[in-house]
Amino acid sequence: MEALTVGEFKAHFSDILEKVRKGEEIVISYGKKREKVAVLVPYSRYERRQRRKLGPLKGRASCVIHKDFKITDEEMLMS
């Protein structure tokens, strides 16, 4: 997986799109810290992504998470 800055991506846009068309994934990074902000993937791979199924409770259960609900990942894992 190739990683490029926004500037490199802009300068080589057509070449990058051709690589993506051939099946390659490209990571786009931003800023001085080169924070990874996006991944370009071929549309066929994006389109095939399956949605998660609810499982055996489908149609019999529901879950609502209110906007004011706050819990860290660690707290969630520990419960």
C-alpha cells in the first residue's frame, strides 16, 4: 500500500487513479505529521463490502444510543 502526501497526490493525480484502477490501494496523508486521513480503494472493492448482520435477534430486538451517551473504548471493553 503506497502512502502519499496531499501535494504528491495532487501532482500525480492521473497516475494515482490509474494505479487504483489496477487494484492498488493508496493512503493519503496530511500535514507536517503526515497524519493518515484517507485510503483510495478500487470502487469494485468498496462496493463488495458487506454490511454487518444483526444476527439471531434480527426483527426482535433494537438498540438506541442517545447523543449524550459517553464511554471510552477502555470502559466499554472492561464492562
